[in-house]
Amino acid sequence: MSGVTLSNITKKYGEVQVIHGIDLEIKDGEFCVFVGPSGCGKSTLLRMVAGLEDTTGGAISIGARDVTREDPARRGVAMVFQTYALYPHMTVRENLMMVPSGQSGEKLWNTWFRRGLIAQEEATLRKKADEVLDFLTISHIADEKAGNISGGQKKLVELGRTMMVDAKVVFLDEVGAGVNRTLLNTIGDAIVRLNKERGYTFC
């Protein structure tokens, strides 16, 4: 189950209230879109559900679980940010392989390779990364440095990271911002396929 339920969600920064008692049910496998002017709280709400912002009041459930106070890594969700969150000095494939760690990516990467413990893990992650690259039709940039690819390609890589962790609820924060029409269509096609073929819930 990957539905999301918000019950009387509020958010305050000191005395300033920015989220005012939101009730919302997003059913398993649905698309939900938040629309509003800049600064109205869309990103804040997404970050609250993902666990990146504390919730002042109310409850957040994913599936049948109350996750209001749970660590973000335990919520089974992923987020594609408006700004890019890739390691620019690493390749696209390496960025994908960093994700399923639950630790600092750089720290884990260095630990695995320095201790020589990653032979099996690396092969498994590489295979999964290559499957994700193929699904997103970006295998041709697998060995490019993430800092050298276009904005739209970066968004596709970040979408690929959600596939690496098998997240079933994915939050997209203005995923199409600054992306040309061709890559925007590619991103849209990938999102639709993830929804139809893998049952992802998108918001």
C-alpha cells in the first residue's frame, strides 16, 4: 500500500503558521498535483510528508502506517527536488549506485571500496543501475560526469534514484522547471510508465 493520508496537518515557524490544517487522501497509485503561487507552501507540504520538515500538528500516514514522527529513510518515499542533488564529480551510473545506502553517499562509497567489501554489492547495484538507465533511455550518458549533463538529464537521473530505492511514493517538486520540451516529454513518459507498470504514487 502506498496511499498517503494527511489529517489536519499544520506547520509553524515560530509564531508564523504556513500550513493551515490540511486534510487530504491520495489513493494508492494516484497522481496528485499541488497548484498555487510561489511561496504558498507547496514545497513545504511535500517536505513534511517526506519527513524533511517537522510537522507542527496533525498526522501523516503512508499506507496503514502513521509516519508523522518517523525518520525520512523509514517512510518508503523519495523526492525529486526542484534543485539538483547529484554529485557533480561522479558519473551518472555512480550517482545511481550511491542511493541505496541510508548513509552519507561519499562515506559509504569510500568505505566499500577501501575495504574491498563491495564485489558482490557493486555487481548488484551496477546491474540495477543499468536497468534503470535503460528504463529511462539514458544509457548513453551512464559514464558522463553528472556535472556535465543537461538540466533535463539531471532530472531523469534523480528520477532514476527513486527507482534504485524502490520507493512507491514519489514527490516531484517542480520537476519540469527549466527543462526543454523534448526532455520534458521523456520525463513525463517515464513518470506515466512508473505509475502504470510499477504502481508508483506521485505527488
